[in-house]
Amino acid sequence: MLNTKFPGIARESTALGFGCMRLPILPDGKINEPEAIAMIRHAIDSGVKYVDTAYPYHGGQSEVVLGKALKDGYRDKVILTSKLPCWAVQSHEDMMRLLDEQLERLQEDHLDFYLLHALDIDRYHKMQALDFKAFYQDALAQGKIRYTGFSFHDEKAAFLEILEDYPWQMCQVQMNILDENNQATIEGIRRAGEKGIGVVIMEPLRGGLLADPPKEVREKYAAFPVQRSPIEWAFRYLYTMPEIVTILSGMSNMEQVEDNLRIFAKASRESLSAEEKQLYAQIRETYLQRMKTRCTGCEYCQPCPRGVAIPRIFQGYDRSLLRENGSFKEGYEKIVASEADASRCVRCGKCEKTCPQHLPIIRFLQEIRAAVTA
Ligand code: SF4
Ligand code: SF4
């Protein structure tokens, strides 16, 4: 297991972190507790030193199940992170109330990292106005949290503004082969590194897109002198970056745990070769050329006042374009059935004002609707 370190923090972490947002579920939608606990403990027994959860994951049950998994001595073996649901904070007092509620769910007396969850610039300004800094000071002084940080979904300028405003110890951002110039961007990650702020990565497989590549990408991987699975290529792109401390993988079954453990057991910090960098550029180009919308799934455009599931439609359509003979017809019919399809759009323009990718959402919605209902 590749061990890593957060700058300025004595505790050791690992390049692989266990993300508890996609734990195994039962047919009734509840977490399969015995399976989830076995997976988390197996990962920790195999050397994983970082576990991540958040208030809303699995409707609040992720924190409860993780708390059970960390009993019997497992808590002491990991850095434990959870996140303050900033959208639920209406007053200064709400912050400590929510933290206490989360500690109770986890049955813990303290967290290691406590992040402001899913910041965009408007949410950050709200948290500034509610004086999150004084809250952090109190929570740190009371020993309820050890370190501060934030998770982020917005543009680079917003990321840099937040980064410079507080002595954060960590930031959690979306990064993968396709997102070099999206959201925080590689440049933003480099800046965090310069400031001595450890970077934790989410969406390393871009919602699974990189785990199941189109034929041309598979052929490019197969032609490379060193053979790796698409998942290993996706992780390698990240664990070789010196600023990245931990990469979160939302594991859903024991097979995925084993596969990730195998990949990270032989991972190293050695830099990418020129040939590997060239390969990643080709892979990125191939994906992006095939995709119509290139929606990153950040959900900034949500909620739509008419309930249009924009990211679901865009990502579903892009995925279908990446598959051989792929069709989005069936997926789109499900969206129609849940009354979230493009026909409900009244062209109010709200979504386009908030999309950090500046996508022509209204036009794309109509074009996708025409293509899949033709
Ligand atoms: S333009 Fe259409 S999709 Fe966008 S927010 Fe308005 S109704 Fe929703
Ligand atoms: S359409 Fe834009 S705002 Fe909405 S999820 Fe996609 S990238 Fe994000």
C-alpha cells in the first residue's frame, strides 16, 4: 500500500482512501451492513489509512455504518473525515449542532478532518457571513475536530479565492484524466501544493466513465508497452502527482476493494514518463471528441425549477456515445417516467447562468431529446 503524508500533519495517510458514498445496498435500498463493514475492515487490515463519509451519504446511514465498522480498534488506524452540510446551515449555531449530530451518528468523540461540504463561491460567501472561522476555532479548541478543509465544485477562480482565504489543511477536489481543465483544475491543485495544503481527490474514475472506456481507448491502452487495466491507468494518472495525498474510491463490493488494493499495493510516486503523458493526452482527446456535452456532473445547474435532470440526461447521453452501438433511448425513457426529461424545460435560462462549463444547456437538451425520441 502506497503510504502518503498530508503536509504539516503527523499522521500517515495512504494514496487509496475508502469513500463511503457508494456502500453495498440491499434490494430495499438500505446499506448491506455486514458486507459494508467487512469491506471497510478488510481495506483497513490491508493498509488503507483514510476513510471518508459525509452527512447526506446514503440518507445519513453512511456515517452510522462507518461508525460501526470503526469499532473494535479500527478507529485508531485511520484518518476519519466527514463534512459539514453547508446547505443545511442557516445560523452560526447550526454548525456545532450538525457536528454534534454527526459525531453521535458515528459514535465518536472526534473527527480528524471536518470539511465544509461542496463549496461553490456563493455557498462559501454564506459560510463566511455565518462566521465558519469562529466555529472551526471552537470545534478545534473543544477537540471535536483535528483539522479543517473543504470539498469543492466550482470554477478555478472560486477555488483560488477560497484557498487563499483561510489556513486550510486539506482540500477535496474532482480530478481525473478528463478534468485537467475543469473545476479546480491542475493549476489549482499545484497552487494548493505550493501552499502546503494536502489534496484529496474525488471522482477519480469520472463517475465510472474511465473504468469502461470506448474501443479506441482500449486499443490505445493495449498498444502501450506496459499493460494496465483502465482503472489502474486512471489511478496512476493521480497517484503520481506529488500534491495529491489521497484518492477516494467509492467501493461498492469486495471485488472492487480487492482490485483497488492490488493496484495501490504496487503504486509508486515515480513521475510519469513522456510516453505515458502522451498516452493520457491521447486518451483525453479521444473521450472528449466522442462526447457531445462534456458535462462534468457537478450539479451546479440543479435544481431546475421544472425538475429537468440535466446532468443525468447529459451524462447518460455522453455515455451512450462512448459505447459501441450505444443507445440512450431506454435511459431517457426512465427519465421521462420520472418527469425530469427535456420536454419540461421552459427555457428560463437559470441553469445556463450557473453552469461553470458554460454549456448551451437549453440547446443541448432539445438536441438530445430530438436524437433519442426520433
Ligand atoms: S432553462 Fe430549462 S432546464 Fe434550464 S433551469 Fe430553466 S427550465 Fe430548467
Ligand atoms: S450541465 Fe453544467 S452545471 Fe449542470 S452538471 Fe453539467 S457541467 Fe455541471
